[in-house]
Amino acid sequence: MLKHRGFPGRLTGTDFQFTIRRANVKQGASKLVARERYADRAALDREADEAFMAALWEQFGAEPFERGNLDAGRLSWLFGREVVPAEDPFDASSYEALLRIDVPRARAAFPAAFDGEE
């Protein structure tokens, strides 16, 4: 499992985790699933999504990236919309799976994550 050095481990001051420490050797990677984001989600949940997207953009930009040690739960809130598979076939249960940011959708959903970017 690739560890993304320099990627924040969690949202500062909260327990919202962005990365995992070690691979699950027995069961493998948790499967990525597109989770529905409802309008009545807590403000802190929306802040965590925005901070995670900003960290993804800062670390990877528009280039494809390996899932590695990125938290499946946090990725699933963005998966299928702002973060999409970058390979076909795509294995949603692999640490080596390639993803990419769908930049137009991500900018529309999280404009603050792209502040200062052209």
C-alpha cells in the first residue's frame, strides 16, 4: 500500500480521518462506494469534505493518483462525483486502484478548495 507522504492524516481538531496507517492484510482494502451527500449534513461533515478535496487537489492536481493509504470512508463521500476511476477496469477494493479528480465537478461542489487556482 502506497503511503502518500505529506498528505494530512485528519481534519485538524477533529476525528475525521483522511488516511489509514496500515493495510488490512486479512480482508484487503475497504470497497469504495458512492455515498449520497444530503443537504442536511452537519457543517463539520461538509468542512471535512472540503478540506479533503483541497488536500487531494494540492497533492495530486488533475493527474491520476493511486488510492494507497487514503481513507475509504472519506473517499466514498466524493467517489463517483468529484473523484472518479482513472482506469478501466476499476477495482474498488484495491489499494493500487487509480483515481482522478473530475475538476469541473469538484470546482462546482467545493469552490473554496480551489481558491487561488486558475
